Amino acid sequence: MKKFRFLALALCLCLLAQSLTLAASAEENQPTGETSAPTENPATQAVEPDFGQVCVQKGCHTIEGMVPLAGLDRKVDTAQAAFLYEVGTDTVVYSLNPDMKTAPGSLVKLVNVYIALQSCSLEDQVVTTSEIYRLPSGVLHSGLKPEEELTVEDLVYCTILSSANDAAIALAIAASGTQQAHVTKMNQWVESLGCTGTNFTNVHGLDTSECTTTARDLVKIYLAAMEDETMKTVLETRSYTKPATNKNEEVSLRTQNYMMDQGIIQDRYDDRVTSGMQSYNPVYGASVVIMAESNNMQYVGVILNAVRVTVPGKDWVVTTYGNLEEMASLLKMGFGSFKRNRILYQGQALSQFTVAGGECDAIGECTVDVDSIVPAAAQMDNLVMNFKIVDGNLTAPIRKGDKIATMQIEYHSSVMAEAEVYAMNNVQRAEGNGVTIYSATTRGQGGSSGFLSTVGTICVIGLGIAAAYLAFNAYLRNRARARRRKRRSERRRNY
């Protein structure tokens, strides 16, 4: 009898322990929004980027990507900044100091010409003023003279092909009235593109101590400029004949971007380069921006402020251009070490997801096609898919087409794509068994709760059995005491 009493007491103690444990577990796993004492300083906790921002902060699948596919190691010799961006897949393949402010040099003229073309037609007539002479000695010019009559088209090609500073001044005045008014328009436009590191102080890029841009900003500027058909044609032009004017004879112009014209320096020519412009400043160095196409890929590349090497005492004899050689290295890497692949397909089944209380798993699918640049030797097995369940847990019922997760595809340390995941099938509630089915996500968040609930159920059943036994035992003891009292009473009457 005492053994059974001890068993009942033990079961009661187990139930009490279960209750206390469940209460502690509930406090630890309370949902977001409820207050509890923090376990560590929130300032030291890493904040996971929201969906759509992972590719920016941890990846390459957007022009804003901070982790290029080719990594962050220096892959150019002397450039202060570099950027290689694949247009069709929105992939940053390589970047070096992409947001560092540097001097743009003559690349300022790209924006000058674009702004001028928004308010002028190529056929518009221009008469130059004496302001075209207000330039430092020795800088590039096209020999314009005051009161020279020519067209906007002539000024545009002088500015882009010859990087002529006198033409840049004349074009700005023709388009905006004054150079400063033109600079204001230039800055307003690049700001509208999201170029936060760019600020222009003149229309030509000379004296650029306060004139800044970044490699990432220049890619944005170049892509926006190429959307204008006239600008695109100008940047793709290799030669132009400036007709005779009232002050000058006919002049033949050739692009100074030697990567797209083999008529000047053949060993720097690359037939994949379709457009671009280069710049050189003896103080800040050599820069270039280009577009190149091959193997179903289209790159915009930027090199800023590389070191140019000349023969001592002969500054006009160049042994290393710097910007052209380093751009060639980027293109060799981009076209030789990478390829374009489809990494997600519309309707592609991605994974199975356990559903709490469901009669089956949910199958997740992608609803968009996603292309990316990937390493040439990479296979799909090299890419890692990570999923994040909506609200942390899936509960039946789920309808086909419901959003059930988000995903990201990673290669090494770079996130290559993000996508939403939708259910391919309906998941009904499981009926008739009265048992709660926990998903893998739920178990991951509160792994001990299922075990504790089972132990609690066993304790309750055991306690019920013990209580029934004790009640029955008390009944039997009461009957025994009643019989003993009856016998004693009968013995008294017999005496």
C-alpha cells in the first residue's frame, strides 16, 4: 500500500516539474512583440537584411551589390577604383572601391553632351564666343575660334571623340546659356539617377579638385546615357569629319578610345568593345568607361585613375596607358572566367516544406525566370539555396499559389539572386487523429516542446490512474473499518 502511495506522489511531482518547465519554455520562446529581458546587447546582434536587400548588402545581383561575384581582392594593378557590370543579368562581377569618390577627368563630358542633347537638335546652329579661350595651356582642344559658326553635331563629336575642352564649353553655353547653368543641370540629372558620390563643378573635367564621381556612379551614368539613341550613336562612333566653317577648314576626327579603334594603336584594340570614352589627367591618372559584348554577355566596365607610364623626358611617348591595359584585364576575366546561365526557372519545383497539421508537405515553386553570371566552371550543385519560411512556420490549410517562403541563391560568399516561393499544391488539414503535426521549422524553433508535451501527457494519465487507485483503496479501507466496528458492537451486546 505504501508503495502505491509513493508512486502517486512521484507522479504528482513529475507533473509539477512539467508545468514549470513548460512555463519557462514559453517565456523563452514568446513571439516577437512581447517583452522580455534581453539576453545580450541589441547593438551587437546582426540584423538580417529584408527580402530584396540581401542581394545589395550580401550579393551581386543588382548594380548596388556590395559583394561582387569575383570577390573583393585587387585584380587590377594601379587603378584607384574599378567596376565590371553585366547588363543583361544585373550582375556585379567585379568591383574595387566602387563608392570611393575620385576625379572623373574628361569623363565629365559624357554628362555635358547628354544634357545638351536633351535641349538641342544636332542640326542647330551655334556661334562660339570668346569663353572657349578660357582654358589652361596645353589642354586638348579642337581649334575653335570666336564667332565660328558650326552645328551642335560638330560640337558633340569634337567633345566626345577628341575630348576637346573648347567644344565642351561652346556646347554648354549653346544648350544652357552659361556654363554654370549647364553644370546645375548636369548635377540634377545624375542625382536623379541615384549617383550619391558624384558632383560636377565644370563642364569639361579640368581642375577637378572638387569634381568627383565613383566607379558605380559612372556605370549608372553610362547606362542612362546609352538609352538616348543619339548619345548611343555618338559613343559608338569611331571617326567623324567636321566640315569647313567660316573660321576653319575641314577636319577629320578619330576616337581616343583606342580599345574600339584599331587604326591608332592596334595592340590595345578589342573587337568586343562597342563604345566608350577614355580620359587622362597628369595629376589624377588615366580613366576609361566602355561597353563590350560577347558570348551573350554585355559588360559596362570602368577604370578610374590608373597610372600612365611615359618615356622620361618625353611625356608624349607612352609605354603603358594604365587604363587600357587594366580594362583589358577586366574583360579577359569577365568573358573568360564567367558565363551567363539561367539559375531559376518559372514553374521550377524547389523544395518540400513541412506543414503543421497538414495531410502532406507543400511543394515550393519559383514563378520567375532568373539569369545570372556564374563562374565558367560552376555547376548547379555548386550553388546553395537557402529558404526562409513565411512567418517562421507553415500551418494547414495552404492553397496552391500561396506565398510560403523566400529564397536566396549563393555562390561562395555572394548572393546571386532572391526570389519568392509559392505553393504548387493544396495542403488540407489532417483529420481524425487528434494529433498535432509539427513542421520542421516549428521543431527547430522549440525543439523540446514536443517531448515535454508527451511527458506531460504520460504524467496526467499516470496521475489519473493513481487517483482512481487511491479512491478505490480508501473505499475498501472504509468498508473494513465499518465491519470491524460492527463486530465490536456485536461482542458488547453478547456480554
